[in-house]
Amino acid sequence: MSESSGAGAEVVVENVCKSFGARVPVLRDVSLRVSPGEFVSIAGPSGSGKSTLLALIGGIDRPDSGEIRVAGISVSGLRNHTEYRRHIVGFVFQHDLLLPALTAQANVEASLLAAGVGRSERRERAQALLEEVDMSMRAGHLPSELSSGERQRVALARALANRPRVLLADEPTGRLDSTAARQALDRLIAARIERGMTLIVVSHDQAVAARADRTTRLIDGRFEPPTTHTAT
Ligand SMILES: Nc1ncnc2c1ncn2[C@@H]1O[C@H](COP(=O)(O)OP(=O)(O)O)[C@@H](O)[C@H]1O
Ligand SMILES: [Mg+2]
């Protein structure tokens, strides 16, 4: 698993159920198939289970039943998700979650360090990634010295550092003004095209849905059936 190709991987979610505390079912028999390199957006009301689904795909949590396979790996069956999270998937969240005491450059390098990349390569790769998201000029700045849009771009650079084959983004533009949101979305899409990554974005933003290959809606823990347009 250590040498990921960077090319997009297929994501298969099959009959997944998930509850918290046994009482409240959050995901109820959810299935989803995303082709390698596809860009799917997931919409739906707050509390419908979107973040929970991304966490399961990302190996942050486990389904109660059903199966999740990414790049042919049974994520739900993995005993240890560390390698999977390090090399197959990347995450961008609504909150950038940058380490506050580290510069932008050091934040990107931190994920490379965790993956065992040597010092000079870490520096080079982090510089190239910050350049890609147009943050070279702010590489030495702390998160507190950056705007929320800039922090989100650094978070994207960090998510891309280990060349994920699937990028998962949970409301990545949710806290940004419209200009910054547009820029963040542009970077995300450019990064996907450059790498051929599979991209799954949870978002309420119409601009995200408009640019996705496909949009699907989670309602109350289930995917809404495709609408049939009938003339009345
Ligand atoms: N760790 C958790 N423990 C208990 N309940 C949770 C946990 N995570 C999410 N939930 C509940 O699951 C439901 C779906 O949450 P979430 O997946 O975050 O929805 P969304 O991202 O669509 O807003 C909510 O009712 C939420 O309160
Ligand atoms: Mg959420």
C-alpha cells in the first residue's frame, strides 16, 4: 500500500448500516458506487448522515453492517486503518484543522513525516503543493495569520501530500465567503483533474453540485431515489 499511483480508485458502499448508541439509526442500508476518477457530490439536510458516511469511507469509523471497498480493499474489514488513511484517502473538512503552532509549510510536511518521507523530499513536496494551491507566499505563516480561505487551501495541500487516490471533502466551502469558496472549489477540481483522483464532496453549495459529474441526496440515512420526471 505504500506506493500509491495517484490514479483514482473505485469506491463501493454496499448495504451499509450505522447507528450510534444502538438506538438511533444514522445510515439505513446505504449503497453507493463511485467510478475511478468520478466526482460525486452528496447533498442532504443537516443530520442526514453525510459526515458519518464520509467517515466510514475514510476509515475513521466502522459500519455496523454492510461493506465498503476502496481500490479493491475492504475498508470495513481492515483491522488497522492507519496505512489506508495515509495512502489511499485524503480528507478536507469544513474546519481546516491545521496545527496552530506550525507554519503552513510545516503543516503540509507533518503529513509527509507521518508517512515516513525523508526531510529533503518533505520540503520539496510541501513547497510544490503550496505552490499548486497558490500559497507559496504564505508558506512561513502560522494558521492564525491566514484568512479562512487561505487556511482551507493549505488544508487541501496537506490532504494531497500523500497522493491519495480518493479525496473526501466534508463541506469544504461551508465556512468561506463566496469568492473564497469559489477559489477553494476551483483548486479542488484542478487537483482532481491533475491527478485523476476520485472526488467525493459533501456540500449544500449549488456551485459544487453544478460541477460534479453526479449529485446524490441523503435524506434521513437513505439515498433519495433518483427523481423521475413525469409531465403532469
Ligand atoms: N459520534 C456520534 N455519536 C452519536 N451520534 C452521532 C455521532 N456522529 C453523528 N451522530 C448523529 O448522527 C446523525 C447524523 O450525523 P452526521 O453524519 O454528522 O449528519 P450530517 O453530516 O448529514 O449533518 C445526527 O443525528 C448526529 O447527531
Ligand atoms: Mg456533516
